[in-house]
Amino acid sequence: MQEITQIACAKESAGERIERVLDIARESMGLTALSVVLTEVATSKVREWKSTCGQVNGEHISVPIPVAEEFAAEAVAVGDDPDLSFLQVICGYLSVLLENVVLTESFDNSNAQARKRMEEIAAIYDIGQAIYPSENTDLLDLIVAKAAAVMDGQTCSLMMRNPLDGTLVIQASCGLSDEIVKGVQIALGEGIAGKVAQTGEPMLILDVASDPRFSDGVRARSNVSGSMCVPLRDQAGGIAGVLSIRRHHPKPPFGEDDLKLFGVFATHAALAISGHDLYTRLHQKVQEMSTISDVLKSINSTLDLEYVLNQILDSITEVVGFDRCCVYLLDTRSGDLTLHAQRGYGRQDAVPETVRFDDGVVGLAAKERIPIFSQDDLHNSPISGQRLITPIVVRNRSIGVVVADNSLNKKPIEPQRADLLATFVNQAGIAVENARLYEAMEKKYAELNVLYEQSKSISAASGLESAAQMLVTTASKVVQCDGAGLLLLDPRRDKLKLQAVFGTLGKTEPHIQDLLQSPECVQLVRNQRNPLITTSGSSERKFGPVADMLNALAPANANLMIVPLVVEDTPIGLLALNRDRPECFLPGELQLVAIVATHAATVLKNTIAYEQKMQQKVLKLSALYEFSQKISSAGSLEQALDSILAVVANVVDYDESYIYAVEDDNGTASVRASLFREDNQDASAAELLGDVTSWVTKEHVAIVSPDITHDPRFDGLITGGTPVRSLMSTPLIVQDEVVGILNVCSYSPNVYTEDDVRVLCIIASQGAAIYKELEALAALTSYTDNILSSIAAGVATLDYDGVLLTWNMAAEDIVGLRASRIEGLHYEDLLARLKIKESDKALLRQAVQSVSSTGITYQGYKLAFHPEKRGEVYINLSISPLLNNAGEQLGLVLIFEDITREIKMENEFRRMGELAAIGQLAASIAHELRNPLSSIKGAAQFLSNEYENEEAIVEFLGIIIDEVNGLNKLTTEFLDYGRPMQLELKPVSLNMVVDKTLQLMSVHIANNEIGVKEEFDTSISQVQADESRLQQVLRNIIINALQAMPDGGSLAVRTGKAPGGGAYVSVTDSGCGIAKDKLERIFVPFFTTKTKGTGLGLSVVHKIIENHGGSIEVSSDIGKGSTFTIVLPSHGARSPIEVEEIDQTLERRISGKLRGEADLEHES
């Protein structure tokens, strides 16, 4: 170990020290071989140091050696029983030595890269210095020379792309003869350079013959050890050329680091080439622009359009360098491009006089506002040869095009010539536009004189209707349209109105008015600030309510012009004009209408304001008169308060209005009535008005504030959430006592004035005069209503015409109709809602007419009807005349009480008697039959035992016994039906009972080939019932259903919540059904539709369900099946009606009747 330590610290190279350490370690451990392997992870490059002795054999052991992350190392020992612990110690020394190896190689590589980088930077610097003072050829030669020197290459070539066909052309080379390579063209994808230019990816080539990228036949060169080819990119990222370099043997091939370095060099070389080209073009452009600037000065100094166009053509042919050219200008009326000037064309050249704006390359260039190169066959244009079409664009709008070509000398059009032409044309376009504007100005002057006269006519119009009609008539004359319409906006109600029409719109005026109700149309008028021209294909006219309105204003796919009417940045309406012709509205026409609309908008706003002011004054006077009529005829305090708010709404604009009532005892105020604007239901002013009301109550004076946000009286009262801006508040005073406060609010500022508050005070004083009287009347009415709502009898009043006026709570409970649903109806309408026999209706009408005509009270009429969702109800009705203090008849009073329970007691008593008689009869028959049946059965059984070997005798005796058993069962049913039924009620689950019954009946159901469908509602509550009796009921119903389906079928059993509480179970079969004439009798004792049976099965079912306090109903369709529905209450059966109770009731009614008759006899 001491020797190894000295070796590790020696000054030898790290590799030599590793070999010596391996030798010593191998000898000391007696190994046949010991080696160290170092692997570079990224490249999988392996380095190995070994120490061996003789033949290598024995056990192999590998121990990892910790090194830097980029490497992996291990020690491999071969021998008999190597000492692993000693080997791990040796690996510690080897780890340090391997780190020295890695660091030394990294340092050497860094120095080499740095030297090469410095050489590259020096080369790039030389290239940069050569950009400006040298020709382009000198720069390219310098680039290839420097590349060869930096990359240690023998040959280097630089290829640039031809802008016309995209091929590569060798422009410079180093190490190659110019006669061989100068001007050689290479197509994209051809050879190494062509593939690099096509893909844009650099290539490192070591062996062309074995490289799969060049399997298409790239020739291999034997003297080349390696080559690189990288793209030269322009500033836009496109491939401008290719730089290629080679090394010859015996030079080593290029590596990946060389390719990266060569790529960096190529990037800087491409920048240098681009900079040189840019410098050359700029220098040339400066010279050309100087000449063009002189021409433009000359052009802009005149407004003669012909002179301007001639100067443009001369400059294009003489300065820009084209053989021929012509100028088309846009005709604003027709929308076509018209030929205005040409230069260089002969008589044989067919130059079209007009071109449609969207036709061919000429129209396309004008439409898209971009220059276009065109070949002979492009869009079948009549102009021959390669040409350039450049639009004349002024303020982002095409006003024409210039068509230029070099067809005379057959030269191609260079890109820089095209750029120069575009620059010149755009600059010259301003002069063209100015000259055309000057021509149009004189025409406009004449048109403005017409507008002035028309505007005077609009200003002189009297009234809104006249001014509006004058506007649409004037606008239609200015632009010669087919129809015109004026839409005016009501900002308070957010509504649009078609105020005036002209021409074709007169036929569709009602339809347009309906479309204007859409909120989207109102929003369009509110937001539209700029004039607009639309066609039938415009996006604004395709979908939605706005499109429907625009299409209605421009019928039959006409062109439409929309001009907003705006005053002080506030929209008041819209002027719409349509033209049912192919010619669209022109911008000049739009400007004329806009001028008329601007002046007319002010006139209309002033006219509207004047008319609104006059209407408001008339409305206030009318409202005050109407208020005096309403307030004097108000029947209640609520009606009076609502009348006050309704009149206020007609007098002033408002968003919220309230009437507060002031309490006498503590002076606090509370809201008694309120009214909001239609589109506003949010009482946002309530908190603010509470403080205002307190102040007005205390001070006894009215208050008005045009804008509370600038009113110091409201400092500290305004919260951030209130939208209120204008406010009025006035007290309602009676005998110097404030009984209420009238408040009116608006969300807009400066709405209320002193005149408004004076009108409000007049309304308040008249309203306060009868406030106390109506308040007392309301208290008396409330007292009377309390009496009517407290009595148990139903009370209803009819006016003289038979209209229902009042309907107390007891009447609601008895009849089942709320007062809010029937008050105000004629009593005939009430009868129509109740299921009453026609004979009873006739008697009731006769009674009403008799009491109305004679004034004699009608008493003791019994009436039966069926309320909704309830059973039959019986009432005892009395009808009396309703008289006032003077004895005059005002109407009728109907008083009725519910006697349903008494009637049911009578029916139950009668039914109990019938059942008792039936039961006694059944019991007597059963007793009379049982004794002989027992004897017959006993004798049959004895004979059966005696003659058990006689099969015929035994068979007949068996029939006798079965028939006797059937008769015994029949007598048992008679006895059960006659006995009083005892129920053991307890909470049971209806679902469980149904499920258990179905399980017990499953064999019978299966034998009859019946499919069962179960639908159980698990949310139903338990019911109070006798479980065994319920099973008996379900068995009887299911047996009947099975007998109704002898050939099989389906059985549906459902449970659910009953409408009035409790639960229900229904059984539906798909059997033969029950006829309607038999359906009402199926629960009658001894009634049956079958050949066998007693007819007591369903009677017993009905009796069991009735004793549970439930009900059973049946519905059936012949040929489709029947449904039995059982409803059970959750609280269980009601207490049975005892005979004693029935007797007492009947005795009470009979004795009362007798007493009443005795009283009448006594009075007579």
C-alpha cells in the first residue's frame, strides 16, 4: 500500500500511474489479470488499462469505481479467490487517478476548441471588414478562403440560390479551378448541396458510398476523407445558399464539433452576405428615390389630373425602368376600374377600357391591395407578356392600379424593380387622389347648395311628423334611393319607432314596426356612431333580429345605407335608405346624407324636446283631473294609494316611487305602496328614502334635488350601491299632521324641477284629504273581514248582476276554491267549476232569481257537488238579500254549512241495517246447511273406506266429498261476511306485505304462465293496517286477475305515495276486462260474473279496505285488462261511526225540525 501511495503521488501521467498501480495490485493479490474500464456515457467511448500474467483464468469480480457523472468506471479482477476488501481500497486510488485522466483530456480539448474559435472569430472579423468597400465577388471569395483556413479543409465552395428558378449556382470556390465550377447550377434535392438546400439541415459526410442518405447515386470520391455542407439562411430564415467544404487524405475526417463550428461560421457568413446585398440595394435605392422625389415634387405641384398621370407614366418608363405601362382609376359610381392613361402600347395591343373591380389579376390586385406578378395565361387577361400589376393605395384604400411590363425587350421583372414601382405608385397616388378630389370638390359645391336649400326646408317644418317626413324625402332626393325610413329612439323606454317612411317602405311599415321591438335592434341604434353601407350578402344581414330589421328596411335584397342621428354624442335615431339596383351606394353619397342627417338630428331633437314639454304640461293637467276622479271613487286605502302613484307616473319620469305611512304613536314611517318602472323591480332607493322621509316628516316641507351626488344635504346618506340621482319628496298633511310621505326617484340626473315638485304637492294635498277617512274605512273593513273569516259557515256575496264579491275562509275550505281564483266571476262560472247535477243547478238559479226579485229569504236547500281532488260534499244553503242602510237591495248573501258527515252517517246507518239483514240471512242458511253436509260427508267417507277396492264407487264418493267441502267453504264465507270484522292495526310496510303475498302466490302465478312486473316506491311511509287482512285483499284481487287471464298474460304490481298522504298499491292485469254496466256493481254482495262462486270476494275486499279507512277503485277496458287501486291512509282507520252517534244525530236533526215547525205554528 505504501508503494501504491507513492505511485499515485508521482509526476508521471495519470495513465502510466494507473498501469503501475494495476501491476502492483495484481501481484500482491495473486491475480492472473486486473483491468480498469472507463466509459464516456454520452458517446459510449471506452478506454481500458490492463495488467496480466500468463494465461487469464479464474473467478471474475467487477467492482464499480466512482467518477464524474459523465463517465462510468469499473475494476475487473480475474483469479482464484480475490481479496474483495483490498480490491475496494485499490479502487479508491484508481478513482482519483481516473479523475485526473478525465480532467486532463477535458482541458486539452478546451484549449483546442478555443484556438479554433479564435481562428473563426478572426475569419468572421475579416469577412465583416470586407462587406462595404469590396464587390460582392471579393466578399464571397474571402468567405471560402477563410472557411478553408479555419476548418483545415482542402476545397471549399459557396453556392447561392437563383431567385427565378431556385437552383443553386456556384459563386465562389477555394481549391477548385474557376473554369470547372464557376456558374455550375445544381437543382434542389440533387447531390449533397441540393439536399441541404432542400431540407435546410446541415450534413456531415464521412463515407458517401455507405451513407443511406445518398443511395440515389451521389458519386463517391476516393481522395476525400470527409466533407461538410451547411445552409446559408437569409434574415427571414429562408435558404439563400449553401457552403460546402472537404478534407482530403491523409487529413482526418470532420467530427460533430467541426460541424457545429462550421455552422456558426456559415451563420456569420450569411449575415455578411445579406448585409452586403442590403448595402448595395440601399445605395441604388437612394439614387432612384432621389430621382423619384424630384418627379413627385413636380406632380404634387399641380391639381391637373391629366398632367399628373402623364408624369407618372414617364417616370415608370424612364426612371423605374419598364417598357410599357398604363393606369386604371376606380370609378366610384360604377365600381369598375377605368383606363385613364397608357404609355408604350401600339395599336395592335388590346388594352381594355374597363375592368371589373373583382375580375382578373387587375381587379384582384386592386381588391387585395397587393402587387401581383402575372404570366400570359393567368385569368385569360388580354394584356400579353409577363407583367406586374401594382395597386394605387391611399389611406388604406385602392383608388386604381398601374400595369407595367418589359414585353418589348423580353427582360424578366426584377424584384427590386417591383419594390421601386410599388413605392413610387403609392407616393404618386396621393397626387392622383388630390387631383381627383379637386375635380369632385367643384361637383360637391353644387351639391352643397342643394343641401343648404333642403336643410332650410327641414328647419322650417312645424312639428315632429312634418320634420321627419321632410328628412326622409330630402335624403331620398339627394341619393336617388327607392325607399327611406326614419327610426327614432325613446331613451326612457328603450323603444324604437318608425317615425316616417318614403317609397317602398310604405308597404312594409307594420312589419318593420314589429321587428323594432327587439332589444337587439334598440342596442344597434344606441351603439351605431358611424354611417354604414350594406349589401344583401353582408354579415350584418345574415342572422338574428338585427339582420331581420335590416332586411326589412332593404326589401328584395336591396342595398342599404344606414346613417345614425347623433346630437352631442347621444344617439336619437337612425336614417335608413335602400336602393333596389345593382349599383351600391357610393362613399360620396354617404357623405352627403351624413351632412343632411347631422343638421336634421339637431332639428329633430329640438322638435322632440318642445313637443315633449308641451305634452308634459297637458299630461299634468289631465293627470290632475284624472286623479281627482280616481281618488274620490277609491273604495279602499290601497286603491287610493295606488291611484296616487299611477297619476305621479303619468306626470313625471320615474324609476322608483313610494308612499310611506307615518305611525301616530312613535312617528316612524313604513312603505304602504310602491311603483317601479317596467324594466326595474329592484327597490334600491329604500335605504336612502328612509332618511329623507324622516327629515320631511320632521320639517313638514317638500324637498327636490336634481342630483343628490352634488347636493350637500345628502352628504353621508348616499351609499355606493344606490343608482338614484334625482329625487322629490313631499309630505301628506291632514290638519297640520303628517300622515304620509310621497317619494319619487330617478336614476338620471337633472330630471326634476321646482315645477315638478309643485305638481307633486298638489297631488299630495288632494290625496291626504281623504287619507284619514279611507284609513278608518280600512280598519272597519278589516274588522268585518275578521268576523267573516272566523265563522264556521261559508259566506259569499253577489252583486245585483250576480258577480261574486266576497268569499270567506270557511267557503274556501268547504268548496275547495280560493277566493283569489273566483272573486269577480259570475256565479254561473262558479257553478261550471263545481260538479253539480243539472237539476240542482236549475233549482239554484231559480232560487237566486226568486230572492233577487222578491227579497224573500230562501232557506234549507240541500246541495251535493264534487270539489277537485275530494269526495262528494253536501251543503245546507240559505240565500238572503243584501240591503244597505236605506233598505235598498245591493245583492245577495249566500250562507252554507257542510253537512257531509251527517249525510254519510245516515247512509252508513242504512247500509249497516242492510248488511245486518244479509248477515243474518247468510248465517241462517249456513247453519241450516252445515248439519246435513256433515252427515253427507261422514257417510261418504265411511262408504269410501268400505268400498275402497271398488274404483268406480270410490271415484264418485270422492266427488261427493269435494262438493261437500266446497259447500262448507261457501257457508264459512257466509258466516265470516255476517260477523263484525275485528282488525289488529299496527305499523306495517306496504311494500313488504305486497312482496310476501306475491311470494305466497308465486306457484299459482307460474302455473298460469303469468309474467309479473314489480314497481315498488321505497320512499313510502308505513301504514296502520292489519297485515293478514291486507294479504287476504291482495290474494283475492290477484286470484281474480289470474282467472281473467286463462291463456297467460302479464301482471303489474305498483306501490307509491297517495296524493293526500298515505300510500297506494295497484294491481293491473292484461285480461279480458269488465264491462261498464257491471263495473259499478262488482263490490255489491252476491254479485258475480263467474259461473261459480258466491259473489262475496270483492265485497269482503271492499269491507276490509273501508274498515281500514281507505278506498278501492277499479278501472277496466274490455279486451285490455283491469286495474284495482287500493289507497290506505298513514294514520289508520278512522273511528267507526257508532250506532248511538247516528241515532243522536238523527234525533237532533228530527227534533230540530220538529221544533222549527212548532215555532212556525206558534207564530202563525
